[in-house]
Amino acid sequence: MPRLVKIKSQLKQNKNKAFLKTALAILLAFVFAVVGIGFLCTILLKKSTISIAVPIIFVVISLILFITFFILRKNLGILQSGVRGEEATLKILRKLPKEYTILTNPVILNRGITMELDFVVIGKNGVFIVESKNHRGIISGKTSKQNWKQVKHGKNDKVYEKEIGNPVKQSYRQGKRMAEMFKDFDITADIYPIVYFVDEHSELKILDDAELGVEIFNKENKLLDFIQSANGKHTVNSSELAKIIRFFKR
């Protein structure tokens, strides 16, 4: 089993914050609804002389909070899906030999740029940036375009279609920033950007017209084989490995 270096995940922090906001929104929605209905009942039963506007205000606030809850719940679902994807990818990467080191959620801080990565895998044969994507269905697009299309089938054969960001461009930028960082810190290791789709049943229809040098996989064996078989110009020695880890943990 490879060495694992865990760094605090911004995605997980955002998920936890989103969960708290969602729970608070639904709780307050119920509180305002109950209080508003209570005020309304006392007015109708002529047990209170307060204005009818008071319960109406409470009910309106409750409706706004319910709408907010559904919006927050959708965002929470997206974040949870991302976290599940990262966990599934880490489970796969941990099948690598012990000669490899896995960094979870390292952050590039260089030349005024801050960029959080999903995983960085370091071996003697190079440094691999693994961007994890938990998308299902048919993923189609061109590597030169900003957005791709995702089509998936739901219940009763209902078809859902939406645009997703091009992860290859994202991974390419990560590789470019890391190369700049390595240059600044005198590190000669080869860098391999990778986009990994966790769902092995996803169908990839990607045209690599931009030729950005980013590998795309949705099969566990192909991801692991590529990492272990890559053969670049430089060998990562123990000194460089320690330097890379220190940089990301600073």
C-alpha cells in the first residue's frame, strides 16, 4: 500500500458548511411557519388583537426559507457527490505499490495563484495529478471547448441533459501551475495531468482536438496501469520527493 499524506480538504469543508446551512434553513422554515400559523389561529379565535400582517410576515419568511432550503439542498447534493467521487478514487489509488506517495487535496500556492487539487501521486517515474469527477451517463465534448454535455437516464426512462465544465482544461491548468512551481523550486520531475471519471459505466465521447496532454480514464485498471507504466525523462529521487511534500504541507 502506498504512503498517504492527508491534507485538509476544502471540498469536505464546503460540504459540511452546506449541510449546516441546509439544516438551519429547514429548521427556521418550520419555526416561522409554526409561529405564523399560531398567531393566525389566535387572531381567528379572537384571542389576540395583533395585526393580521404579523402572521402573514411569518408565513412569507417561512416560504422564503423553504425555497432557500431546496436551493441549498441541491448544492449540498453536488458537494456530496464530489466527496463520494474523491473517496472512491482514493480507494483505487491506494492499490498502488508502496513505492508511491499519495497527497490528498494538496494546494498549489505559487506566483499569486491558489489552486486545490484532488490528488497528487508521486513515484520514482513522475508526479501524477489526478482530478476526480463523479459524473454519470454519456459525457461528450471537445477538449478545446469550455463546456461539455452530460446526458443521463432517470426513472421511467426520463432523459436529463446539462452542461458541465471541461475537466481537461482544468487539469491542464493544474499541470501548468505545478510545472511553474517545480521550476521555481528546482524540481525536475515529469508531470502527468489525469482526469478520472469514477463511474466505470459512464460513456466517454471526447474528441481531443486541443491535444493538451491530459489523460482521460474511466476504468480503474487503466488508471493504475498508466501511473505505474509512465516513463518520463527524469527520476524522482528521495530528496525531490521530500521537497514536493514539504511544499504542499507548508
